[in-house]
Amino acid sequence: MFDQFKVVTDPVGDSVALSAIFAVLPLLTLFVLLGVMKVKAWLAGVMSLAVALIVAIAVYAMPVGQAVLSATEGAAFGFFPILWIVINAIWVYNLTVESGHFDVLRRSFERVSPDMRIQAIIIAFCFGALLEALAGFGTPVAITVVMLMALGFRPIHAASVSLLANTAPVAFGALATPIVTLASVSSGANPDPRLTVDTLGAMVGRQTPILAVVVPLMLVALVDGRRGIRQTWPAALVAGVSFGLAQFVAANYISVPLTDIVAALVSAAAVVLLVRVWRPVTPADLGREPEAAAVPAARGAVDAELAGPGAVRAAAGTRSDTTSTAAPGLGGSGGETPPGDPRIDETALVGRHRDDDLEQRPTDQVRAVTAGGRRIADTPVEVARAYAPYLIIIAIFSIANLGAVKTALAKEPWTVKFNWPGLDILGGNGKPLSSMTFTFNWLPAAGTLMILAAILTALVLRVPAGRALRAYGRTYFELRYAIVTVMAVLALAYVMNQSGQTNTLGAFLAAAGGAFVFLSAILGWIGVAVTGSDTSANALFGALQVQTATRAGLDPLLLAAANSSGGVLGKMISPQNLAIAAAAVGMAGREGEIFRKVFGWSLVLLLFMCVLVALQGSPVLSWMVP
């Protein structure tokens, strides 16, 4: 049952082609269940894992004990460090909601510019990238779409803008969780010493920044067509170029986990500085939603839709104890809100609190509500507190990534490495698989650092310990389906990798030869489009990419990075993220309308990425590969 197992690539009739028919079954199961049968992501993940175990045992003759242990190692890696990052990052966000400072932050963005096209850049692109950096897994879409609705965007535009914006930062989302996962599965399948978090992050940082330059231009085109590009291109270009440059510098020279945080803040600062000296002409017909529409608050419907990696109860105005209302729109009964003034919220107090919680909030927060429910400008102190959590995170991660500190934390007792108990697998070369070694870096792990950031955030935002702990408990409850999904998908990836199924698919795809360098990004795109997660796509296909690269004589680092970079472009069309956007804007059941709005953009960007990767794999741009 626990006998040593040696990976075999062609177990069926000594034929790679015949073996590939069985090796692809777990992936086909996952894709069909998610994309065709609309099965919940967590259930699809568990069922696909079962198929992978059956194939490993029945077709590849992997001992039952080894197969089960392989799954347990993958599930453990799914929780730590992957979910450990996501859970604690979302806790930080939930603390800002508990204190009411998330609303302060939203109003701060709103006052930068009254122009909807600029607001789309700042909120969907810049702030969305910051949320992606901290949490990922659908959080940016869930939050920014509601913020845009509150500013008067029509539902279809709010959803489409948020989905399109959630592209360039995805590969470095949740403190580079996709890159961490990619490094783990790819290094275990290929001995290339460059397949590390730092080098993979650097390579992805030489691909996605080019996307970042064009995404803001696409956003303003989506909001206002050619006129939007003509009138607001300076802001779009400044946002894209500053984000791209910062992302490149951070990924290559500062810190891979901090990449999106640095890029988001630099980009936002650049746009804010620009609009202080330049403002676009805002056409009179650039209208907002004509009627003040209530932001959906029915949590049950949303939870039913988001039973996957994006299952994050993270949108403003979605808790049962509060109601959030969109601002009066141009042409609506409320008239136009003067630029720079806070919006009116007749139904909700500042923050997410019940009426009996009013006296528990800071004095500055209480003063923000006047007679009739009108909000006055937030005090500078409260605005500073609203931005404090993100500055705290940057400071903590910067210290943890200092050379001496990083080296010290990588040693025992702060970091412990051990072989997964009982697991005994040899690769095709007769050597033990490196993926059997589990790294438990309990202190320097990004999730642990996020806990420290959350504690400091609670102190700065004056969130009582009891309320902070209850928020932490709610975070686990709200992510229960996402936890099962991620652990199941990582378990599936480990079983496929360690049983030889991924090797078989890699050998089969290697027949495409040099042409695979053009197709590699498409594989990542398909993975994210189906699973809704760049992390999951990297877990599924990371090893496949590097194994195919070796057999086809291609660069494994380039193809592994292409899987992640191409994957980010499938994010906007994945069923999970479409469901998040649709539920948040009250269009549940009409995901097809949003899909048609963004599908073309996804294909255009995918083609661009395929060409870029192909050029990087040729003498033309090979100098870009580390």
C-alpha cells in the first residue's frame, strides 16, 4: 500500500498517446463540471480529485497509500501557504469594513475627480490592483464593482470595467500566491534552478507590465468609446505606464510578493498628481445611472453563486445589517452631486454598523453624519487611517524582505523543511521527486505577516479585540467553500504530477515542437477561464508547461511564466468571476450579457500575450528572459 513508486510516462500499451487519453480525464472532468454542467467549484474540485486518484491507482499502478499521501500533501500546501495568505489578507479588508474606513477610502477616491472615466481608472485599475495584491480570488471584482455602482455607473458598465481591470495584477495577486504555487509545482517537475519564486516573478514581471500599459486605455474605451480615449488618454497612459514600470521594478529588484502593492500605489499616486494639474473635458452626456439603485444586499444569492475560489463575501453593502445606496445620478431626481463632495446616503450610517453601534465609533466618524443623513467631508485623520492598513502591510513586508532578515527567517526554527511522511516516489530518472519536500515557513510566510498587519490595523482603526476576532471567524466561514476548492485543486495537481499523468500530457504536447511556445499562454488562459483562479491554473498546468518545454527544447522558465501571464487574461471570462460581478450589480442570471461585453477584450489581449511570448522565445526578444 505504501510501497515505493516510480513515475512512468507511458503505462498504457507503452504509448504516450494512449496514456494521454487517461491522463487528461481529471482535467476534462473539472472543465466539464465547471464549464458545462455548472457544478459548484468545490464539488467539481473534489470529484476531479477522485478521478485523478482512480487514474493514478488503476492506470499508473500507483500504490493506494502513495496516491492518498500525495493528495494530502497537495491539500496541505493548498492551505499553507496558499489559503493562509488569502484568509488573513481578507481579514485585513474586513477590519476596514468593520471600522467604517472602507467607506472613507471610497469617498477619498471619489473626490479625486468627478469624471467617470478617471474614476474607472483609479477605482477599478489602481485600487482593484491593490485589492488583488492583498486578497485576490475574486475580491477586487466584488468590491470595485459595488464602489463603481455607488458612484453612479450603470450595472453593465460597472461589471465590465471591474472585470477588464482585473487582468494585469492577477499574476502577483494575494501577495504573489500564483507565483508561489507555480514555483512549487514547476520546480518539482523540472530541475532547472531558475524555477524559483524570485526568478519566475521576474519573468512574469517582464510580460504583464506590457499589458498594464494598454488596460487603462481599454477601460476608458469601454466606458466612453473613442471619445473616452481621445479626451482621457493622458490619465490612462500615465496610469498604465507608471503601473507597468513599477510592476517591472518591484518584481525584478524589490520583492515579488509586494509587486502589485507597489505598482498600485505608484499608479494611483501618478494619476492623482496628474489630475491636480490637468482635467479632461467631461461631456454633458457622460451620464450615470439615471436612478439611484440599491446595491444588492441579498447575501444568500451571492453565496449560492460564489461557491468557488471567488467565494469572498467582500463587497461593500452586502451584509445583512446594512444597506448601501448608489449616489444620485446625472439627470436623476437628486441632481448632480457637486464634484469633490461626499455622496449622500440616506439609509446607511458611516461604515457598516447597526444603529446601536454608533456610540462605539470614533468621534470623527460620528461627526460624519449630520441631520437628514448628509455626510460631510471626512477628516484628514480618518482619511489617513483609511490608508494606514496598506502602508502597514508594505512596511512589514519590506522589513521581512530585507536581505539579512529574509536570510535569518529562512532558517530553523522559523522555517522547517521535511519530507512528507510516508511519501516515497522516484521520478523517471530514478531520483526522489523534489516536490515531496514540504516547506513550513511558519513565521516568514506571507499569511503570518498578514496576521501581524491585521493586529496593527485593528489598533490603528480602533477595532476592539472582540470584534476583530469575530471578523476573523466570519472570514473563515465566508471562505469555507473557497477553502475546500483550493485544497481539492492543489491535491488534484499533486496527484497528477506525482503519479506521472502530467508527464504523459507533457510528452504528448511536446509533439507540437517549437510551436508550443505560442500556445503556452493559451493553456494558462483556458485554465483560469475554467477555474477562475491563476493559482489553480498554475497548479494544474505549471508542471505540464516545464515538462513540455524540456521535451520540445524550449525554455521552461519562459513557458512556466507564460502559463501565469496568459492565465490572467482568462480571469474576466471565468464563470466564477462573471457570477461575482453579476451578483454584485443585481444581474444574477444575466452573466451572458457581461461575458459578451468582455470576451472580445480577452481575446485581443490573449493574442497580444501569445505574440509576446513567442518573440521572447525567439532571438528577437530572448534578451528579456533571465
